Amino acid sequence: MNGSAAQTHGMHLLPRAFTLLVLLTLALTAGGLSCTPPAAAAEQVPALIDLRTTFSDGAYDPETLVKMALKKGIRVIFLNDHDRMAIEYGLPPFRNIIKKREERNSLMLSGGHSYLQTIASLRKAHPDAVIIPGTESAPFYYWTGSLLTGSLTANDHERRLLTIGLERPEDYLALPVPHNDTAGFDPGRSLPALAAFGGVFLIGLYFLFVSGWWRLFGVLLTLAGAAFTTNLLLARPAPFDAYHGDQGAAPYQLFIDAVNQQGGLTFWNYPETRSGVRTLGPIQVKTLPYPQMLLETKDYTGFAALYGDTITVTEPGNVWDTALKEYCRGLRGSPPWGIAAADFHREGEGGQSLGDFQTVLLLEEQSPQAVLAALKRGKMYASRGKYPHVPRLDEFSVSAAAPDAAPPAASGDEVVLDGAARIRIAVSGSAGQREEVRVRLIRSGTLIAEFKGTLPLKIDHTDPLEKPGEKVYYRMDMTGAGAIVSNPIFVTRAQK
């Protein structure tokens, strides 16, 4: 072959090589393959949320509690001690002078600095554990009834929110909860009233130097002016007080916003608790279930989807689905995620053991930053059992129904699919468990499939996506051998 022929032959080979390269690229893309290394597989890491210590009403000091968790193989631990456990009633018109206050042990009595120092020491002593501080908070309560009739009632004293990830002492000082008396007298807000009461006091002093009945009048004015002034000086500024009735969602939204500004996370705790009505000495305390708060507030991170009481907000079409559909329609900035809340105080209390309620995190690395990111993004599921027999959600994923599709989406993910959705679920128990379970698959609040079987159970279900551009979500739950509640996977059908 001469040089000219060789050159011509080479020119014919170039288009063929280019065509083969294009075909190979298309084949790889169609098969869902990528030339970039795959992301690290997420590891399931059980975590315990909502634990009390001796900083509030828990039975164990933080060191003992952490060791108990580590002994059970649980290395992610959230401490949620009560920030302030106080209730106070003052008699009008001198509510800040003539008052009765009851306060129990809470972390603010010893101070947020001491709490955080203890956690810092634990982190050094147990570098293999992730220990994250927070609180259980009651942002508001209000009084109804009267002491005279025996009907005095503290309402909503047990509407609780968990905070997670508050790492500075000033974060705790700034929490807008009742009786977190970190601010002193506020002259700007009280100056008009202070001037009026001071004027009454000065007028009274004048009449003290006048003879006859005017002197008695001066005594009364002086005493009244001094009392009202003292009552005002003892007041602590607060956006809401307990004497002006139900304030709706406003105190709780204020609390959520304050924690968000500090970089923390908030979770509504046991929204359907039935333990909030009882007599406490000469008063009653009354906290009715409050699932409506999940709809009336926004920008909180999530809520307790599993805990030691009845819960219905996770039923198909109920409150959780309403909030998730609001997110899909753009009415919420973020979806509320579900966790398991332990409300743990003592081993064996209420038949509960440490480890019965687990929030299982999907982590690519085990660090405080990764843990907080997983909670914020919904990369977890809630599980309840009797330790060590706690069920496991080995897989919950959504992908395209076509063979060799792109990698599946998991809890907390959002994905666009062209065509039907393939949902895969795998649940299992501890070694030897063979209990019968029921698994429900829910799409945007509607129960679309139900499966019964014996652990371990695998499910492969295909669901059509009918409306291009519509965002929907899938979630699942399991009952039988304990309980599992997944977080949603959001899916949008690709536009034509």
C-alpha cells in the first residue's frame, strides 16, 4: 500500500471509530452506567433520640447513659434534657410579687455551659461515638380558671418540641421558653407604665406632708405607687405570657424560628400523647393531643412518627400526608421528616428498654456533621421493637421500571422518572425472627398496595406515573414484629 492509499484508508477508519465511540457512549448511558466512580453506599446506623439524664429528670448521668448505649452497639446518641421545668402563677394585679413558682431539675438550673462541657468530655472519652446535645422544650402554657373555685388549670404545658444540635451556651440562654429569665428589666417597653406609677408614688409623697385625711390618701397612693413600680421592675420581658389565653401557633413558631437561626433542628414530640391531663396539687394541668400543630407551624425539621403512645398522624391521608402534599405544591419550604422518639428516663420504666425506639440513619460517614445532615435531609427511618429484636428496613427505593435503570432513589431523595416507578422494599428482623408482618405502600396520602408475609420479606412493585410534571411521593410502613415508618421519596414524572 502506497502512502496515498494508506492516507485514504486512514480517513475512512476515522468516521467508523467515531461512530463506534458514540454508540458505546449511548449504550453506557442507556444502561444507567457512569464513567465516574459510584457514590459510597450508605450504611444503616441506629441512633437514639430523646434521652434524659440527671441534668433534668433522667435516672442516669450522661456518662452512664452513653456507656449503656455503647454496650448495646448504638453509637449515635442524642441527649434531650428539659431546658426549663417550671410553672408559675401570680395573683393580679401584683403577679410578679405575689406568686407561687414550682421548678424541677432542668439543664438551665446548672447552666448550658455545664451541660455542654459534660458532652465535650464524653466526646473525648468516647471518640467512637457521636454524641449530640439538645433539649426537650415546652415553649408556652397559659392559665384558665380560678384558685377560688378549684378550677385553675395550666393548659398546654406539655406541648413539647425537641431541639438538636445546639452547641453554644448562648443558644440555651436565648431559647424563648417560659421562665428562661435571662433578660432583666426592659426600660424601653416599660417606660410609660413606669413613669405613670412613679408619678403616683411622688403624688403620694406630696400628700404625706398635708394634714388631715389627705395624709391617709397620701399613704395609700405611696404604697400603691411603690407596689406597682416594684411589680413592674420584677417583670421579665417575654413575647407571650401565661395570662392572656391561648395564643395559637405563634409561640411555637417563634421557638422554631429561633432554633433555626441558631443552626439547630426542631422536631415536634409525641403530638398525640394521652398523658397530659391530671391533677397537680391545687391545680390541674391539661395538654390535649396537638397533631394540628404539624400543619399550623412550618420550617420545623420533623416530628416523632414512632413513640410509646398511640399515633394516627402517620395514617394514610392524615396530618403528615397533608403536610407532605403542601410541600409538593410549593406551600412549604421543606417536608417534615419522621423519627422515633424514645422519651427514655430509666431502664424498664413503662416496660421500655434503651434501644426499643431507634432512628436508623443512612450515613456515608459517621460524624456529627453527617448525622445532622441526614436528619435535615430525611435520610433515616423510624423503627420500634423490643431490644435486641428491632426490625430493619434493608431497602426502600424508587427507580425507573426499565431494566438497568439509573441508581435508585432512597428516603429523602427527589428523582425525575420517565414512565412507571419501580418500588423495592425489603424488611427483616433479628436472626431467627419469622413473625408475620403487614407492609403498606402509600403514594401521596393514598394507600396503593398492602403486602403480608413472614420476615424476611421482599417486595417489588411497579406503579404508573400518570401526570407529567406532577410531584408525588412514596412512603411505607410496617406493623407486626414491631413497627417501621419510612421517610418519603419524592418523584416527578418527566415532561413529554
